[in-house]
Amino acid sequence: MFIVSIIITVVVATSVLIHYEFLARMSSYLLVWSFSPRYRIVTGVLVALVAHAIEIWLFAFTYYAMIQTGLWGSLQGHVDGSFLDCVYFSFTSYTTLGFGDIYPTAELRFLTGVESLTGLVLITWTASFLYLAMGKEWGK
């Protein structure tokens, strides 16, 4: 379980750093771009979606790698063991949608819970960022 905790910590820290970098760079670029406010906000939303997708794929890769070792559980349900099953499961976990057609076993359950919490926090961070950006743009 100690190794799983380290893996989870590294993946979460990497996701937070990725998200921070995307938001920080987007913030500085949105201030200097000469686009209309509408295009700056739309660009911000699209860039944020790219950041979330990268983070989801990072978790999916982690699921896949952990499953391939055979040490920390597997995904059960409607799965064929492919990497795309891990991507789909990661999307539903990160967004806290959780259809329930695929579920983790053993230590993978901890990664799933932490991914849901991480997704919730990072999605909220994005919403706050975009809210503040829209307030600046629409207040002009």
C-alpha cells in the first residue's frame, strides 16, 4: 500500500502542476492577446478542456500501468482490458460521473477515489478562474 500511496501522490501532484501551468500561462496570454473578450474567454475554456483531458489521460495511463503489473487490482465489469477502457474509466471517475459499468478492485479503488476528488478540485479551480476572467472581460 505504501507504493500505491506514492504513485497516487505523484499522479495527483503532476496533475495539479499541469493544471497550474495551463492556468498560469493562459492567464498571462489572455491579458496580452488583442482578440475580442469573447474570443479570449472561448480560448480560455478550450485550453482548460485540453488541460483536463491531459490530466485524465495521465490517470488512465496510471490505471493501465498498475493493472499491467498485476499487483494492485484490475478493472471489472464491461471491460476487455484495453488502454481505452482505462481512458473511459478515468473520464467517468475524474468528472465524478461514475456510470458503474466498470469498477476497480483492490488498491485501484484508492486511485479512483483520489482521482474523483482531484477532478472535482481541478474542475472547480477552472470554473473559478474562468469566472474571474469573465468578470474582468465583461466588466470593461
